[in-house]
Amino acid sequence: MELLSNTVQSYDWGSTTALPRLMGTAPTGEPQAELWMGAHPAAPSRVDRAQGPLPLDRVIASDPAAELGAETLRRFGPRLPFLLKLLAADAPLSVQVHPDLAQAEAGFARENALGVPPDAPHRTYRDAHHKPEMIVALTPFDGLCGFREPRRCAELLDTLRVPGLRAHAEALRALPEKAALAQVFTTFLHPPAGLVDDVAEAVAAQAAAEPGGPYPADLLAYERIARARPGDPGLLPALMLRHITLAPGEALFLGAGIPHAYLSGLGVEIMASSDNVLRCGLTSKHVDAGELAKVVRFTARPTRVLTPRDEEGEQVYPAPVDDFRLSRLRLRTGEPPRPLPAGAPQILLCTEGEAQVVSADASLRIGPGRSLYVPAVEEVRVAGSGTVFRATVGV
């Protein structure tokens, strides 16, 4: 096992203080949005195996059977199938969806056949993998996830009293659910000139005027979006999504085709290692409305907020995929070291307190924001006082 040296991604929506506060480092004044832990080729973690720092993807490629284990290698090939992150949002991320595995494989092959360069800004599929993900809140965490029922969407649009929204509210009431959501959502991707500004003004006015109305938290969230991204047409599709606030320890699982956006807060995120993101708004990047219509699941199923289930003292966050498994360990002083089974690669991330991780021939300590990598061949025990998240492959 080795301590990880990880890359901080300085996206413009990131917080300038949340990650430094957690890690006990000095703020740089720049936004620090994500801390990546894994072997993603865009920013692999680094380990030191006596030859100096080595990227984790190269370490795995040098001996995938030992690093990943036979079963992980068989199922996913010679790659770490998950990416773990600390995510600190201080402004809205793009509204986005991810394809399922079949869509990713077909889209990647199609764009390759067309000769679209892998790094082209208009490319939609950058690899052949799906990208399910989960976010666990460390602080109160605001986001948008999944469609509101068409009738409720129409009620919210009526609340804004913007003439340009009336026809859309009528369509949401008149059409069957899938057709209603698809028609209005895809139309909102490219709204007529002036409508975004009218809606932004109405959102601000209603948020101030109706604190006790039917959508108080939603209107405040949309008002923050409009203020953070003035004139961005993504405000309109965002109006159709459910506003969710997670308490610390609660989680969301985001499967294929579910439109979502993070708005603010600090959390632990885990995902299948992929770059396949189709953006629907709140972005200056490429929006492919035709492909979105194929990938987005136009259904208003309720969003399920997850809490962990206890499995022999390990708090596991349930996810219906096997690319990753995320759990939380609550460590207490004086308790015996807890064994963690070998057989699959693991990343351990401390978010509070301190943990001591012991193997047959090493002992390492990690504090908040620090992490370590455990190859499949190594069995370790963990003890201490605080909270550790354990990322590995699903069973």
C-alpha cells in the first residue's frame, strides 16, 4: 500500500476554502473544485515505490493481475474501473446526463468511424464506458436531480408569470408524461432571445416575494443559478428538475439518463472512470440536443435519497452497479483494528480525525483529505478515531 499524491482540479465553480479547510492547507485564492483519487489518465494519482513518484495508471499497467486482482481484471480489463473524488462546489455545475454502457459503446465507435478527434470540443463520446456516479454529502449539499412531475413543472412555470412560458406549461399539462417532458426540455435547450432574462427576473422576484409559497427552496436555488450564470439558457431546463438538499451522510446515486447538476456543498463522489458527459445547460461547452434526446430518460420517478446500510460495522452506500462500491468506516479510539479483505483494489480516504492502516510489512497514517491505495494482493487493517471512506469494486 502507498500514500497517494493527488491532483486538485481548479474548475471555476469550485470553492476557494472548502478543500483547504478540510485538508488543513492554506487557500490559494483560486477555486479548488475536485481532488481526484484514482488512475484516470487525465490526472492519475501518484505513488512512490522507491523509483520516485509514479502515476497509478502506469503502476497498474505494469502488473494488472497483482494490482487489480483476477476478478476485477476479468470484468473490467487492465484499468481501475472507478474514480474517487472530494468535490467542493460553490457555484452551479452544468446540467448533465450520462449514457448507459450500450449507448457509450455505440457512440464511441460511431464518432471514431467519423474521424472525430478524441479531444475535439464537439465530441460527445470520449470513451466506451458508462459513467454512473454517487455523491455523499459531507456538508449540507444542494443539487438538482431528475424531472419534476409535468403537472408540478407547469405549476412552477405558472408561478413565475412569464408570458413566454405559458405555452410550455400548457404542453406539460396536456401531453403524456414522456412526450411532455421531452418536448419542453428539448425546446428549453435553445430558448428564444429574451426569455432567459425574463425568467431570471421573475425567479428573483418570486423568491423574494413568496418565501412561504409552494416552491420556496426551489426558487431560491434557481435564483442563485441565475445570479451565478447571468443569461445562461441552462436556467430553463434546470427549472424542470427536482431540487434536492442532502444532509451530511446522505447520498444520491445518479444512473444513466438522469439529468442532474450540483449547486453547492462538499462531498465525497465516486463514479465509473469515464469522460462521457452530455451537457444540457449551465455550460459554455458543446450541447448536442439530438443525442441528448436519445440519452435522457424522460420520466418523473421520485429521487431517492440514500443512507448507508450496516454490513458488519461497515456502512455501505447501496449502488446498482459493480464498477464501484463505497462505504464509510466510523473509527473509535480503543477499538481493535478492523480487517479489510484483499482481492480487489481499494482507495481509503480520511475525511475527519486520523486513521492508521497496517499491512503485513507497513503502517501508514492518514488525516483529513489524505488517502492511500491498497493493491488487490494486500490485506490491511484500519484503526483510529474519525471517518474513513473505502472505495473498491462492487461484488
